[in-house]
Amino acid sequence: MRQPIFVALCLTGAVALSACNKNPDAEVQRALKDVNVIDESNLSDIMLTVADPDEAVAYFNRVVADNPDRIDAKRGLGKSLIRAGRATEAVPVWKQVIAHPEAGNEDRVSLADALIRSNDWKAAEAELNKIPPTHETFERYRLEAMVADSKKQWQKADSFYEIASGLTTKPAGVYNNWGFSKLSRGDAAGAERLFVQALTFDPNLFTTKNNLVLARGAQRKYELPVVKMSQSEKAELLYTLALAAIKQGDVQVGKQLLREAVETHPQHFEAAARSLAALEA
């Protein structure tokens, strides 16, 4: 019963093949190219997320060498260099990207980010000033806030931090940076509120916990805040609080906090023990 159907299918295939026989190599190459583009797209995503940063840099360097006009490959290289902590090398790559006819505002934001990471604040500000005000993104305003901070334009910085925090579902990093800005200005109470706010969005940020303890220590609040912490983290935070107390002249309080840090740490806490020994000597 199946034979007529099979013959019909073979005949149909023969007709299709005869139509392609005019240039079979071109058809095959086109099909392979489409598959390669899909595979390469998936590989690029992996390289930009979970791959080792230096391996990603090597991969995108090869792609750019083979395809020097591809803006997506250069973007991948720029992002990979940032991930690898090689911001200085990323700057010329992002400059090549924004020179491309298909470049957009977000590419200029990425260049400004690389410049800030390279400590070239003036050039970063110049790039941000070239972006139209209609381009309202989290990354853009996060960088604007940092630039304003670097120039001690506090009111402007606060405005940009507030806008940035409203443009992301994960504002913990923004609140941490904003809090550190407040702390550097001497507004320890304001900094404390922002660090607490950051921890409500990400309770695992140890840097923010440490900053929170510094803000409390600056106000002579020598009790640890009620936040999620491991035993090792508790010891580290007690050590930070002890140093804050000693810095403000509350040496006896600092000694007690150092003792607590040494006793709390699950292993030998060399830094705290050394500081305590120096004070008691």
C-alpha cells in the first residue's frame, strides 16, 4: 500500500533536485552559511555570559580579524574586554564601533563606560554629552551620576542616581554607589538609608554590608545592623566597625570589637588578631 506514495515522494524530490541542479554548490553554501550564523550567534551569547572572559576576548578577536566590518563582533570584543578587566584595551575598540555607520547611542554609552573604567573622566563626560536627552536608559544615567559625583556636583548626582534606580529592576548597585557618594560627602545617615535600601534588593552584597557598617560607625553606632550574614562575614564586619571606632578615637570600643571579631571568625583571623595585639601592646 505504501509503494505508490513512496514513488510519488521520490518523483517530487527528483523534480526539486532538477530545479536546483542549475547551481547546487551555491545552494549548499547558502544553507551552510545560514547554519553557521545561527551557531555563531549562540556561541557569541555564551562567550558574553558564562565563558571565561579571556577566552571570550580571544574568540571575538578571531571573529573581528576574519570579519573586520562586522559591528556585532566588535561589540562582543569590547564587552569581553570590559568583562576581563581590560578597559584600556576596550576604549579603542568602542571607538571603532561608534565610527561604524550602524552604531547607535548605546554604543557611545559603552564607550563612556570604558573611559570611566580607564579613569578618563573628562573624555567620558564628552561622550555622554553627545548623546541626545531622549536616550533615557539605566546605563546612561548610571554613568551620568558617576561623572557628576567625580565633579562633586552633588545635586546633579542625586538626580541622576534617582533616575537610574527607577530604570532597572535590580537597583542594588545604584543604591550602593549612591550611598557611598553620600558617605564621601559626610552624610553618614543618608548613606546608611541607601545601603539598607540596596540590601533589600540584594541581601548578599558584602560590599554594601561593609559600607553600611562604615556609615553606622561614622555615627558612632557600634552595633552590627540586622542583616543577613555568615559567621565569616560577621567577623569581617566587626573588624570594619572596630577600625571605624578606633579612627574616631573610641579605642576601648575598638578593642572590644576586635576581640569579638577574633572570637567570631570560624578560622584564625590574622588581621584582627594583629590589630588587637598592636593596641594592647
